[in-house]
Amino acid sequence: MCEVMDVWCYSDNDWTPILFRLNGLFIEEDQAKVNRNDFIRMDKDIDGPIYEFLYLNGSIKGGKITGSWASPPVSPTNTALLWPETLNYFFQCIVV
């Protein structure tokens, strides 16, 4: 189980890669033993930061939302490929 700390998006060319910065609250622990509605984690028990990329089929063109904004179906080829300009944007987000 992770806590979402930040979300950054970069819309371009009909798709939007997204970067999540997460804190790992319960990593490799039995989820059945975790009360998701009432728990406390000490700072020393939080694993992070953890970064996750994904992308959505959609973008913004001329100030208008285009596309379905749905994630692609599960596939070994649907990873977020980041060109230099997009990767540079995300690097700047991380180091801030």
C-alpha cells in the first residue's frame, strides 16, 4: 500500500505520461492484516520516495481535452517511453 505524495503529467502527441511520487506504507506485508481505515505508520517504517510511471491515451490540444484518457490495455509494450523533453520535465519535478 502506497500513499500518493505528488502527481506530475506531461500531455503531448495524443498521450499523457504521468509520474507518481509515492511513500510505501506497507511493502511486502500481508495486506489481510492491515486495517486500511485505521492505521499509523512511524516515519522509520515508511519506504520512499518511490516513483511510478504510467500513461493515458489522451492529451490537451488548443486548450481542449482530447482522447479517452484511459490507460492502455495490459501489454508488454505499453510502458511509458519518454523522449528527452518529457524526461527533462519529470527530472525537474523530482529534484524540486
